Amino acid sequence: MQVTYYGHSCFSVVVAGKKLLFDPFISPNELARNIDIKAIRADYILISHGHDDHIHDAVDIANQTNATVICSYEIYLWLGKKGLKKIRPMNIGGHWITDFGKVKCVSAVHSSALPDGTYGGNPMGFLIESSTGNFYYSGDTALTYDMKLIGDYKNIDFAFLPIGNNFTMGFDNAVIAADFIKCDKIIGMHYDTFDIIKIDHEEAKGKFKVASKELLLLKIGETMEMKN
């Protein structure tokens, strides 16, 4: 699977030949100023919750790519009012069998309000299972004991976890989360974008190394091949 980082919590993952784009927040991000959103391609856009720093570019990218958006029911209603037609509303506990594999919505402990202040439904993470491998995208979340259920029942090749603290768990708790989901290869997200979530990269990597795990901090625009 190919993973490309577009800044903050936005990643593209090629799964079974399909391009999945998670939480598109690119154009307002000064750190991602060299990314041209008009060049981004996606077959699916997955939105974990309604905050602007996860949904800002979703409508524009969906319109230019004709991607199917996967999101909560409340975000589905909001996007429908923006004119989008290809939307799959889901909720925590549900799954959908697609042409790239299986997507299951799982719990995230956070909040969710849309850019206009309306309710964005429950925040959630996504568990992706496919013929090319399995991974977990947690969305914005605190450390939660529910993560142990993922580790107990699924084999995860890699996971995306927030590490910036303040609005989500920090890297100390992310190490515990990695233990809960029984995954040794973690891609960090939701850090450095704003002053309040800046981290010490070497300290974060060191905490994971002590726990015999690997923390990957991709550069914006970088593409990495993830092997299962």
C-alpha cells in the first residue's frame, strides 16, 4: 500500500488499486502550501469528524474527483446541502464491503462540530481490511480502552494515530494505544500544524523505540510504500 502525507491528518492510501483520502485539510495549512489540491486524486474520501481541520477541502476535492465520501450521517446531511451526491453515511459499529475491501467505523473519543457550528455527529475512526493489507485510522481521539478490541480481533499492519497532545492524545498515550491495537508500525498525525500541538520529533520517536515500536513522521508530500 502506498501512503502519501498531505499534512496535519490528511493522508492518501492506495488500497487494492483504489485511492482513499482521509480528512482533507490542505489549502489553509501553511505547512502544506506546496501541495496543489487540484492535482489530488481520490476514489473515496473518508471523514472522521466535522471539524474544519479535517473537512475543509472535502467538497472541492470530491467535486473534482467524483469520489465517494464516507462519513457520519450528520456530515452526510451537511455535505448533501453543499451539492454532493456520492456520499455513504455510516456510524460506529457498522461496516461496508466496497471494491477495495471492508471499511468499519470504530469509536473515537473527541468532539465534532461542522464549520458552520452545526452538530457533526459522533467522531469515529476507520478500520480498513483488504487483500493488500489492514490498517487503522483513528481520527482525532483520546486513548481509549475500546482500542483493545481492535488488537484482540484484527491483525493491523500499520496505524495512523494522533500524537500532538492538547486536542488529542499525545505521543506518550499513542505508545499505549499502539500496544492496545497490537501494532508496531505507527504513522503519526495531528501534530506541528499549530503552535499548540508542536512536538519534539526525536523525543516522540524515542518513546516508541523504547517500547520496541516504530513511529513514522512523514514529510508533507512524501510517499511511502507500506508492506504487510
